[in-house]
Amino acid sequence: MKRKSFKTMSCPIARGLDRVGEWWSILILRDAFAGLKRFDEFEESLGIAPNMLTRRLKALTASGLLEKRRYSLHPPRYEYVLTARGRDFRPVLTTLMAWGNKHFAPEGKSVRLIHVPTGREADPILVDRVSGLPIAAPEFRMAAGPAANERTRRRYEGAEDAR
């Protein structure tokens, strides 16, 4: 069953999900941030079927999140490295990890974010680069942008984010 593509939707959330919305894709990116590069490393880490891993790596490469590089000529072997676009996904993963730890880890945190120079655990929050303020309602809300179509404008017109 082929899933619907969100590539042409004007919503940046939908477009982003089109590239990484399949859970294996996000876990492959997680492992790439942990330093994994080779097919067999991803396969072992994830316990994923080879055909599914091949499809997800191909999709992540086509979306410009990973770059496929040959590291052996005979036999031909490849590694997958994060691109600049892929590295820009790190805050999304960090935020998802913090949210998962907060709401879905009754046994405690299995992964933490550590500030390397001090060794202390970090508590990630989303901050506005311009004002330096934490992004939270009611001070911040989503609004239609200049390229928004009519449907998107209606969605955000007078809308208030849930508190």
C-alpha cells in the first residue's frame, strides 16, 4: 500500500513529515547522529529487514538528509553520512527525546542529553533565536506565512495554540 505524499502541501510540517515521517527514517537519523554509517551497522542497531532499510536509506538520500559515499571499490561498499540538511534535524530529535523522556518513560530515562564540558545533564527547550525567549504559548503561536495558501491562512486565522 503506497502512502500519500505530502511534498506538495504548503504546510512545512507536512513537507517535513514527507521526508522523515516514517518511524524507521527517524531511527536511522538517530543512529547516524550516534556515528553509525554503514548498512550493517544500521541493520544490527535497528533489527530492521534489509529491504526496508534499503528503501529508507534510499529515501533519506533522495531527500538530501543523508549522502551515500563509496568506501570500498571491491566489493563496492557504501556508507551514509549526514548532510547539512540532515544535521539540521538534530534539534528535532533532541526535542523528541526530551518529550519521550517526560511523558513515556515511567521506568526512567534511557537516553540523556549531556553538556560535554561539564558532564551535566541538559534540559532542552525550544528558544527563539531573536528574542532568546522560550517558545511557549501564549507569547508565541503559529501564524500563516507570506507563501501560505488560502487553506493554510484559514487554519491559522484567529487560532490560538492549545495551552
